[in-house]
Amino acid sequence: MNKQAIWFIVNPISGGKNAHQTIVKLIDNQLDKKIYQPVVRYTEYAGHATKIAAEGVENGVEIIVAIGGDGTVNEVGKALIHTKTSLGIIPTGSGNGLARELGIPMKAADAIASLNTPITKIIDVCKVNDIPFFCTAGVGFDAHCAEVFSRKKGRGMLNYVKVGFNEFWKYKPLRCVFAAENYEVFSVTFGNASQFGNNAYITPTAKIDDGLIDCTIVHQPSAFQAMDLISKLFNGNILSSNLTENYQGTKFKLSCEDNFLIHYDGEPMRLSTNELTISILEKCLKVMI
Ligand SMILES: Nc1ncnc2c1ncn2[C@@H]1O[C@H](COP(=O)(O)OP(=O)(O)OP(=O)(O)O)[C@@H](O)[C@H]1O
């Protein structure tokens, strides 16, 4: 039997000290070499994973596994859209939204074991302007926090919560135009998947292969209301709050006065436009589950 070429793209800065070395050892010991011919590649800078993955596609590699958080998964995944190469994930981030959504185990050993009994699925990918995202993208408070967080040294959920808490008191609602109506919002999130990561279900009715984009608008909460929203976010019932609005569609447009600060799969980016179009590419990415 011909062995399948499988590349592992490792983000060495994700998952804390030496996490990646342990995972590479596990791959060496536990990946079924009767079916796979593995190659391990390391990223050297932000954006490098996309280049490596594109090289893999060109070389006809069947499976490319991102070892990192949602940022790395996004960088690898975007090179695999509309190709025959499948995306695998060994999650080492703090959110791991796409891995959770696909039911990929959080423990590296279990994620490797699931690669040994390969099952693939085809999912949708959404785009904010020309930027692909796999879980969520949005504007407002979440994008602001993603930007502040990206400038901090500390990683992980606890540091993210600290940023959220500190920024909440200073945050001013975002004025924008959505569906030809003026809004002042806390956040607007578009979901291909149901969660930001960490089982925080911001677009709880989103399904990753239904051809639809879900949109959740959150209106500015008081501190007391914010506590309730956070609990609903993690319980999967944020839409029961009267501070939220929810829409489904295949295209959304959003504009505001200044150039948008967005996040896509948790990565912040200041755009040079004040107009956003959110669109969907149906069933365009093969993933390993
Ligand atoms: N070798 C590298 N050196 C510096 N930055 C890198 C390198 N490889 C990847 N990156 C960048 O690291 C950032 C964070 O990656 P990723 O989201 O995968 O991990 P994480 O921060 O551990 O995850 P999470 O955000 O869920 O905590 C991404 O913006 C990615 O571009």
C-alpha cells in the first residue's frame, strides 16, 4: 500500500515552553507509519505556516496538520481551500475553536490517535473581505481585546480574561451601519462555527457545513449584564439575552466611520477600509476529524 504523505506544521511559540517537542516525540512514537510518511516543519515567523502549507499542496501532500492555536490553523487552512489536501489539527492554543468544533481531541496523544483512524469531512469557509476565517470574525469589543492581547507578552485564557476585564470599563460602543440601519454595538460577530474557542458559543446556531453565515450582534451591557452575558456565552444560550440579535445569511455588509479593526479567528487586524463584506465559500475545505 502506498503511504500517505502527511506534514506537521509546528508553531513553536504556541502552547508554552517545550510543548511542541513533546508533541513531535509523540508523533514519532505513536503515528501509524504503516499508513503515513510524516514530515515535521517548524514555522519561523508569523505567516510562515501559509507558505509551508502551500508548498505541501504543490508537492501533492495528502494531509497537513497544524500544531498550534487558531492563528496557526487559520494560516495553514487558508492555503488548503479548494485543494485535495486535508487539514488536520493538533491543538496547542488556549481557544482551539476549530478543533473543538470538529470534535478533535484536546490531548495531543488522542489527536494523533485519531489521525491513525482517518475520517474526513468537508466544511465551509467564510471570508471577511478577502480574509478567510474558519470559526468567527468580528468587530467591536472582541476585536479590540484581540488587539490589546496581541501586544501583551502573556498568553493563555487567564491573560485574555484580564484584558477583557480591564478593557470593559474603557470601551465605547462602536457606531456602524448594518443592513442599512444605524447601530451602536458592543460587538458584531460572524460565525462559520458556533464558538470563538474555549467553548464560548457566540453564534450558537452556526453549523460549519450548512452554507450559512450566522451573525450575532451584542448591544452594550452594563457590568451586571456583562456577567450574565458571559455565563450565557459559555452555556450556549447567549441568544436568550435581550441584548443580542441573531441573523443567518450568505452575505452581510457592515460599514462604519473609521477604518475597521477586526479579528478573524482571534487574530486582530486594522484594515484600510471602513466597509466589510462577509461571504461564504461552501464546502471548500477537507478536514480530518
Ligand atoms: N515561529 C513563529 N514566530 C513568531 N510568531 C509565530 C511563529 N509561528 C507562528 N507565529 C504567530 O503566532 C501567533 C499565535 O499563534 P496561535 O494562535 O497559533 O497560537 P496561540 O497564541 O498559542 O493560540 P491562542 O491564541 O489560542 O492562545 C500567530 O499570529 C502566528 O502567526
